[in-house]
Amino acid sequence: MHPAARSILWKALRLKRRDGTKGVLKLREYIQAMLKNQGIVDDAGNLWLAFEGEGSSDTLFMAHLDTVHTHGPGVNQQIFYDDDAKRWVSTGGEDVLGADDGAGVAMLAHLYLSGVKGTYLFTQGEEIGGVGARWIKENAPDAIKGFKRSISFDRKGKTDICGEQLVGNCASTEFVAKLADALGMGHKWARGSFTDSAVFKGIIPEIVNISVGYENAHCYTERLDLEYLFALADKVITIDWDSMPVVGPAPDPVYEYKGYQGKKRNDKWDSYAPVDAYDYSKYGKGSVLPLASKTPDRIRVYDTVDLLDEISKSASAIMDSMGFKHTDFPMECFAIEDILIELCDKAINDAKSYKKGGRINGHVHSI
């Protein structure tokens, strides 16, 4: 990875960067200084940079500046390597690391500094529903017209190219297959939850999100695989992005609801819906606990389809109760649904554990 991009990575991992805090502003200003390009900062605080090389490009690279740090503003006081090989970096449990999406921010800087043609967009407020991207779509739609592909670096793990998000398919199978082949690192089609490029579905025909090597995002146990990140950095600068196929999103899959609650599977797509951690503190404890409060003595578990339907209704009700029209905020509802699914899964698993100990006499849906 380019030395200046590495410097940006370490800066990102040091700063606590909850949306709206000084940490986000400091990182944005640091990027501008290290890349020696002030770029354009729009009214939402998004940073736009364009590589000024020969010719133009219709590729948009994206990463987000904010995190879900539980404390802040401030710095992560302790960042250390987990083993002698210096492969993993974490905070040692002190706070969230912020590799989501500090790793992606560094990757964009690396691409830019390596002379890869494209437009570079560092967004605000992704972790609270894609605020910066929504602002662009609603207030500056011309800024995203003409792009044929959007490449985000904001995915956990080391093998995913998310061609699908909660809004449905955002890319073609042809695009993902071509990109996986070009990377040559074992990547494959995956279903992600949300990154803010999903806001541009229907405008940009090919939208993907690539794994950047972090694990346990939004948690004190978050860590980043530096070996993978640097290997990926070597690969992405070899790709002729503008030659990638432009087909448009594959038809949205119709899932069969089976298995345990919240896990949606369709063999054709070979993709499981992840239940990503999410900062739901802003919704208030009372708004999410009714579906997964204290485990009762006897548990009735819905058929999976019914349960997901109930969760969907509850997510909408939460938005409405907060004074928002849920139909105007589909991504926020998706986020709440993820939270409810995760809580229900935990309650059911806890119940199964109690049952094994003879403390619950009722039937718990088997997996």
C-alpha cells in the first residue's frame, strides 16, 4: 500500500469518528492534506476527488468517513498487533477500531495515489443510514449521473463481493464474476446488508462492495487483517476498471424462508443474509426490546415466514412511533429489522440453552 495511504489508515484507526464529531472532520482534512488535493466538499460534508490523469473515467470509488465509536470524540489510545507477525490490528478491547471504514478510506487513497482513474467519494453518515449519499441523490443528482460502476470498500471478511444488498441486487453476476477473476483472491458473490452506494441503485448500473478484511465491526473486538488489506491493495491497482462489463443488476432473488429466524437462503444465489452488528442505541431500548425481552418460561416460536413478517411490521411501527413515515425511510427500517432479527435469534438460542437444562418445558423451533 502506498506510504501516504498507510498513513491515512493509521490516522483513521486512531480517531474516534462518530458522525457529526470532530474526528470525522479531522480525517477528511488529513486526507486532503496527504493527497495534496482539496477536492470538493459538498453541503453534506462529503469529499469528492477526481484523479486528474489522461482521459476520463466513469468509475466511482466510495468509502465512508464515519464510524460507530461508542465514545468520542477522541483517539483510540491503544492500537497493537495481535501476534508477532503483525498481521492483525485492534484496540485490545478499549473501543471500536474503526476499520469500518478506515480500511476503505485508505484503499481509496491508495488507488488515487497509484494513478487509478476515477472519481473518489468519501461520504458522511453511512452508519446512520447513508445520510451523505442520500443528500447527493436528493440535492445533487447530476453529480452521480453518467457513472457506470460504483466500487465500495466497506465489507467485512476477505472473500465477498457484494452484488446484493438489502435493497436487492445492485450488480450483475457477470460484473462480479469478472471482478473476482481479476482480483484472483478467491472472492465470490455475496449478499451484504447496507453500504451507502445502495442509495444509488437504479442510477448506477453496477454497484458492488468489496471485503477489506475487518471483523466484528462496531464492537470492541473489531480487528483488521493487514496482510489481506495490503494484498488487496496490490491487486486493485492492476484492474482496468473502465473495461469491466456493464450489464445492470441481476433480477432480484426470491428467497425461501427456511432455517432459523432471519437466515434467508436461496440455493441459486448461494448467499446467506448476514445479521451485521448495528448501533441501535439511538432507537431507544424500549423500542426494540418487546420482541426479545426476558426469556419467558414458555416460548412460542413463529413459523419463519410469520416471524419475519412480524419483524417487518415492528420495524415500520418503530419508525412511525418516532415521527417518521416508514415508507420514506426503507434503509432505516431494514436496519431495525436486522436488529430485531439479531435479538430474536439471541432470545431463541438462549431459550434452547435453558431448555437443555430442563428449565423450559415448551417447544422451541428446531434448527
